[in-house]
Amino acid sequence: MTMTSNAVENTSPMNDGDSTNPSANPHIDDIIAVRMSRRGVLKGGIAVTATTLLGGSLSACGGSSSTKDSALALNFDAVAKNKNDIVTVPAGYEVSILHALGDPLTSTDAVWADNGSESADSYNNRIGDGHDGMHFFGMSDAGAFQANRSDRGLICVNHEYVVGPFALHPAGRTVVNNVRTVAAEVDKEINAHGVSVAEIRRGASGTAMSMVRGSTYNRRITSATPMAFSGPARGNSLVQTKFSPAGTDTRGTNNNCGNGYTPWGTYLTCEENFTNVIARAAGDNALRSAKEVVGLNRYGMTQGRRSPYLWDTAGSDDLYARWSASVTGASATADYRNIFNTFGWIVEIDPFAPTSTPLKHSALGRFAHEGCWPCKAVAGKPVVFYMGDDSRNEYIYKFVSKALWDAADVGKGHVAGQKYMGEGTLYVAKFNADGSGTWVELTHGKNGLDASNATYAFADQADVVVHARLAGDVVGATKMDRPEWGAVNPINGEVYMTLTNNSNRVSPTATPTGSQLKPDTANPRYYEDLKNGTTSQKGNPNGHIIRWRETGNDPAATTFAWDIYLFAAEAGAAADVNLSGLTDVNDFSSPDGLWFDQNGMLWIQTDDGAYTDVTNCMMLAAIPGKVGDGAAAVAAGGTPTIKGANATPTTVRRFLVGPKECEITGIAMTPDRKTMFINVQHPGEDGSLGAMTSHWPASQTDAASTKRPRSATVVITRSNGGEIAV
């Protein structure tokens, strides 16, 4: 929803679509208007091949010229769309639950009781809520990172937010006049956020895995865990707080959505909707400089904003006061006015060092991080990560390390993290209408990012990374529709990113207001979703997946070529809506999670509200082509675009459907491709404790169960012990 500067904002904890980008940066429709008129398009003005539009001579990023392993093929029967309260997989596959909210990591804590009776402190040793991004790290017998190990490892899982909370409290939150009157409930929620690290192993036979309770590697990182800053923001006045007057440390990681990993064997968790845990008092602007107010407003932290969690209301103790970004003391070192600046980062966790302090790597910028995805590390070349800012009108970023990759750094944990993520160059993407693109450098003193800038006076590089969104505004980055998960194809190095949906799209002939947008080349669809004879949704309710390849096969290149890989749609939609030709075996809506396995198979997960009258959210397997394998097209409403080759049942197929009212998210696989992990988040989210609409995961094995729904990690294996999906 659109945020205002003076109203009290009481948003949902899962509000991930806010638009706070007031910049005048051109959309791709503005760019294309300069180059061609719609009349020219309709007369054939862009009736050229996609190869021409995309610069066909460009080679792939970080991979070979091959588009896929020629032996790769989908080898399973497509799962039918359904609304069952189980995880449905193809015939010949088995499902088990690795862990769910409240399951103990220790051998001494009691099992989850299904009544919310667990103590707040116990959640320092229990699995958290809102399972999301995750990664599997193979582990040697000596307890070191072993990339090719499949039967033993550590699995890191994000816990994005507190769901409901159905299973956390006995009867939900206790709130009186917008005040949290039971501090212990707040303590439990703080401890239920963050990340879980758990050792997992296969049994004596088979490929399924289970958690090793009591392992010395099992760990919870929560919204209260001490953390340190790395990079240009470390020690800067922008992150000074009462807790850390030197601006070197902070507490907690929050709203951890997508994830990443590093070539040296550490986990990256990404802080997305951190705005939702922090409040700011009415009248606070008067206590701030004009520059501070610009920065706060650009990130949606307007004065008078009430956090939906209300953690700041649970008492005057420092543990609760720190959730308010209001000026209350004589200086920044006497209060938490800067607490907002301590969230929104990429956080590195070394799962093999359970007592290590997580690092917030400021060089990679501060925004609503959906994830952080590396290109393949190549000796003597920089390490490159891609990132999306998951909010309407926001940007796609890339980070290129200053240090060059040395495989001797594998296993060196945070020492390697400081080397490759502590210093480097941050870029933001500009997508051009002809299918080309540019990475624009976000470095202080370049491209107008200095103290004389009229939009925002950038004092130094710390100011640039803390206010990366403002830096993107200044350099004219392209506004995108909620960049979600990304993934890098290990076969040809091309990069994919989901653009989930956008209800704020308006007709090309309309006059946009507020955060509304006209369609553009990279986000080309506006249409009305007609159901039961009425319009249920407008704009682009189904979303799409964009992809690009870097120039010269170089992830560090500053130019690229792009097209739209797939347009999500219902199979029966009109041809100018169902632009990718989806059928009942592969139609989907609102792509969110995205991941490539080791063979180059692409996995697509959904978090949807547009197609849920027909089916629960799902996961599909795909054999991708390459940028430029399609053609120019015109979407509903007449907006030109550049699309990839149509999907077919042999290239895209539904592999899984989740339980009721869930999101399918997070995906990992053992190196031998025989054990897959996926996360089910917020099953039964539309229900309540008095009227539950799902009982998953208990319903997976007991259809008559009446237990509370819980987010959980699922293990999927093939009955014959073979590789997944092939």
C-alpha cells in the first residue's frame, strides 16, 4: 500500500509491496516512447527478431555458450492443480517433514505442544516461524564445509515473520489499545524470527534426511543476536546507537526472506520487510534534519508510523525501546533514532562456527533484500552477487568484489567474507527498450553521488550504501515491479529474476496516480482478471520472470541483454495475457522463489492470490532456453515487449502443489540431487485459532488432524532412490 507522510500506518507484517519511490526516473515505457510510437509498433515498427533487439552476438555470463545440458529432460508426470491440505508430489516420490515451527534443536527441550505453551527463552533453541529461504551445506566427518557431501550437512533456514500467530501463543497476541501488554509474547516473537542452523543426516538406507537434535552445530540466530558491521557503514554516525555508540555493532536480524550462499561456504540471509518491525513517533520530523527526513521517507519510515508488531510498546526496557526510531535522547548515542539504518542488509552467517558473530555487509547496500545470488566463482576474477529490492517501483542491483577469487579461501568463514564482501562496487540496473541494459555504478563521487546532489547530499560511501535507493534514484535506475528471487544458470551463466505481480498497473491510456504505473516493455501487461462475470483483479495479477546475460561472458561487465523468460497466466487466459502459451500442466501465477539445481534445471515457486480459487501455490520444474530464443510481442493493451520461447510440457511442468493457503518458498538440494528441501510458509493463513482452515503439516499424514498449522521444511525423495525430476 502507499505510505503517507502524516497518517499512522498500521500495516500487515507481510506487507511487502509498499511503494516509497517518488523519483522521476523513467520507466521503460518512457524510454520506448522516445524511440518509437505505439502507432509504429502496430504498423510493424518493431517487427524485428528478438535476436536483433537483444544483441545476438553477446555471450553468456559466467558460463559456456551451451544453453543447457543436452541430456537434461523432465521425467515425472505433471501434478494436477488442487486445493488439498497436503504437499502433493508426482507418483514415485515421498514427502517427510524435516522440522516445523517450535520443534526443539536440543535433546532436552520438550517437543512442540500444539497449545502455545512453550516459553520465550526456549525459542532460542527451537525452530522459528515463517520458513523461507534456505541452503544445504555438505559437511565432512571433521565438521568442515565439504561441497560434494550429500549424506551429512548443515541446513540454514530463514524465519521471515510470525504467522498469525497460530502456533506461537496460546490464544494469539494480547493487544490492548495498540499496546502489547504481555512482554513475554513479544520476547517469543523476537526469538522466533531470524535463522535456524541444524545438522541433518541420512539414515542407514534411503535418501531421506532427519535433524540431529543436540548437535553442537545447531543454532538459532534471532532478532536479539549480537551482530557486527562490515564495509563502509561500519563506524559511521548513521549506524550509531545507544547499544553501539561506535557504530560497529547491532542486535538482531529481521524479516529474513530470500537467501544466498558464498563460494567459501557461508550462508547469506537477507533482511527484507524490516520497516514493519520499527515504529516512529508523530512529530519526529521536527527533531530531525531535512536530510534525515528525506532518507527516512524514501524507505517508508514516515513519522507517526506504527509497527504492526508493536514490539516497541511492550515496556520501557531497552529490549523494547530499541524498536522505535524516534528521537528521545540528546544524541544518536543516547537513543535508537538510527535503529532503522541497522536493518536492510545482507547478513553473513558461518554455520560451521556456531559461536561466531554474524556480519552485516554494508558494501552490498541497504534495501528490502529479497536474496543474494552469486555467479560461479572463477579463479582470478571478482566474486559477483545479484540482488533484488522487493517493493513496487524498486531496483535490481549487482555487487562486484574488489578482491579476486582464490579457491584457497574455501572454508575460511568470515575471514573470506570480509575479503570478498567487505569492499567492492555496487551497481544498479537500467533496462533499455531495445533489450539492452546497463549497470550504473553507485560509488561516492561518481554519477552525481556527492554532497552537492540536489536530491540527497551524499556525504561519503557509507551514506550511499545506507541510502542505496536514493542513489538509484539519482543515477536513473529503472523502476521494476517487486524484484523477488533471482538465480544464475550454472550452464550458461544467464541470470533470472521473478517479478511477482503488480495490482498498481493501470491501462496505457490512463493517468497514473500515487504509486500507479503504466505498462512498460519489461512489465508490459495490464488486463482485468474476469471471474464469475466480474472483474476480480486489475493490473498484472499473475507476474512474470525476466532474465539477462552479461556482455562478453563476464559477470563483472557493465552492460547486458535481456528478455522476459515466462509470463505467468492461467491456461485459459487470452493469448495476449497467456503470452508464453501455458497449458494445464504448467500454468501458474505469481512466481516468487527461483533456483537452479546443479544440472541447470530451473525451479519456480509461487506465492499467489490470483489463482487460489483454483489451486494452492505450487512449484514447477523447467528446462530453460537462453536470452533471445523468442521474439518481439505485444501484450494485452498494446504494450510492446520482448519474450522468450513459449513453454511446452517438455520444458515446463508442475512438480508440486502445497497445502491450503500457503506459500511455497525456499529450495535446496543435496549435491547428488537425491534429496530436495522446500519450505511451506503460512499454511491456513486465512483462518484463525477459532476457525482453522489448514492443519498442515499434521494433515500430511493424518487427514483427521485438528492441530494448529505451522510453517515447515519438507524433504522430498524419489522412492527408488534416484535423482529428482530427471
